[in-house]
Amino acid sequence: MQKKVLVVGTTPDYIHWIRCSCPAHAIFITAPDIRQTAKEETPADNEEILICLSDHNQVFEALKIHLEKWGQTIDGIFSFDCESMELTSFLAGQLGLDYPSGEAIQNCRDKYVSKQIWHDHRIRCPRVSPINQAIDVVAFFKTTSSGIVLKPLFGSGSELVFKCTSSSECREAFSAIQQGLKKRSDHPLFQKTSSKQYLMLAEEQIMGTEYSCDFIIENNSTKIIRLAKKMKSPFKPFGTILGYLLPAFLPQSINTDHFNRILLNSSTALGINRGLCMVDFIVADDQVVLIEMTPRPGGDCLPHLLKASTNLDMLKISLDFARKLPINLDDTKIITPCVAVRLHAGHAGVLQKIDTHDLLSDKRVKAIHLTKKPGHRIILPPVDYDSWLLGHIIVEPSDTQFPEAQAITISKKIEILIDKDKSEAS
């Protein structure tokens, strides 16, 4: 029997990455519509199962047929996508494999439940209030001094996340999220499996420096894989990440042992005793304030940034962890400082040209990853949060002074032409 890792509900770009870095190591369960629109090479029939992911039992039956047909067995299971983690947990239970429980997944994905649990365990996180009406938002806003953040109960990234600093902004944000969730009613990322009695969540806004961290929890201890600083801008929609700086360093008042205790206590409180996790947090007044945690590594440009800085392959590490193979993190001790800059379109329209020629002669540019091509139609947030992201570049700054500003300046060498008229005409 051929031993394989089962990778559930992952996007074609990750599938392509894994097939290149770990050839013949994985079986992928993929939604048919995702495969139909993929630009990457289609895996062989013995590598991929195409099936709708909504019916867990149906997926398991299809998996059993596949394994018997191809003489394969599963010795590890993993998911890189939040909306597929509950299915992954179900399949792990059926196969007797190690993966966080369905309850733990639910605790992580439900932003209200996770913060309630952390509050009960005296782990610092923002004050929250579940919301059903605009009047609820305004009432909670009046209890804060720095404003609030209004967001869906389920979801990821900055999608449908709004900052409110006045009562009128509270009402506008409530309406925008309400409408946005209706348009996304069929999107699995926003499907609620708990807190169904509430529409959305209001959080006290925490002012400070924001970070993203990947870590492993195992045997009642934690091990940090990477710590990156988030780059944000007041000129983009709230929550938009311009990029990441790696490595990042916490204030001296927060030592490594203390931070690891926070990671251990917060993950076990949610029900994760073994997992490869990502956590977003803010450092405010020399204290760590947790925002969210999930048993998967950070996505977007972060795996590319880690590869450029340390030569660590985060996707391969994830599969090795799923198989309970030894994880060697020696490369993280020597990190080349790098910045990943995400490329956002300046306005809506049809992408006519994206030229990176001027970047090629700059030795500081380590990698260029474009995800959109000419002809792509750009729609801006809050209607669409994916189409305006054109890719990212990774820069190795020439010195340690102002690395973020240096990287953003370099990214402006890219020539991006967008035809507004065609968008408006359509």
C-alpha cells in the first residue's frame, strides 16, 4: 500500500507547490469548481478526488473508493483552508488520524466563542459583543474609548471587516456587512456552524503593532516557526495588509518563555493539544492581545516569505507534521531579513498591463509572484476582496533602516495599467 497524506480542500496553487516539493506524497480532495478555474496543471487521477465538499459522508465514501482503487492508505491529514477544517476533522475521526477535534475547530473559527473562552481563561483579547441590529453596534461602541471593529463571526483576513469611530460609521458598517454576508450566503468560508443566533461581531479596537506567528503545539509545549510583523496603511480599506516583515521582534518586556506560555495556554483553552497553528495578535502597552488562532499555517504570501528568508518550506513542514515526522527548524535560527509587499490595484477596471521589467535589475528583489493577468477585471472591496490583489514581491532590504518603506518604494517600480472605461461600461 502506498502511504499518502490527505490534503483537504486546498487551492490549486498550493496543490501545485506540494506536487513539486513533495512529489507523489499527497492525495488532494478538491471542489470541482476550483479545479475547473485552475491555471495550474491538473493532478493525475490517483492524486486527486474531485467532489463537492459540503456532504462529509459523501466525501468519505468517495475517499474509500479512491483508496481501494489505487491501492493507497492515509498516514496523515491536513488542511490549509479554514472552510475545510471541519471536514478534515471529520475525515480524521473516520480514519483514526491525529487532527484537532471538530469542537476545537469550531472554537477557533467562531470569533465570538474563541474570545469568550479566552476571557474565561484570563487570556487577554479584545472585549466583544455579538450583534443582531445596528442599535447593538452603537450601544457597544459607546462603551469603548478607542472605537470598535465590526466583522463577520466566521471568515478570515480583512474581508467585510470595518473600523468604526462614530455612531454613523457603526450603522454604515452594519449595513455593509449585512449586505455582504447575503451576497456570500453560499460561500463556505462564511457558513456558520455555531453562534447561529447572531449576525456579526463587534470588538473593542486595540491600538498597537500587529503580528502574525506560526507555531507548533505538541507534548504540552510550543515551538515558534516564524514571527512576522504586519504592514498596514491608513489609505487602504481597514484591515488590509500591505505586507509582512520577517523576522520580527517583540518588545523586550515580552520574553520568549512568556510568549510561549501565552501560545500554549490559548491553544489548549480552545481544545488544540497538538497542531500546527497560526495566531494573529497585537502588542499594546507591552502586552500580547490575541485576535484569532487557527490550526493551519499563515497563508497568502507568508509561505513564500518564509522560503525566501530561511529556505524552509512551510507546506512540506505541514505535511511532515501531519505524518508525525521530525520537524527540523534549525534554519529559523539564521533568518535573512525580507519583506513581502502585496500588490493591490489602485482602482477598479480591467487590467491592461502589469510590467515588472524594472524590478528584474534590482538585486534586492528576491521573487515576484503575480496572480492576475491582463484581461482580469478588478472589483474593489467591500464587493470583492480577491480581485484587487494582483500578487506580491519579496524584497531583501539593502540595510536594516526602514526596511518596510524601502520595500514599498521598490514595489512602485511595477507598471500597472487599468482601463477604467471598460469596467464602467460593463
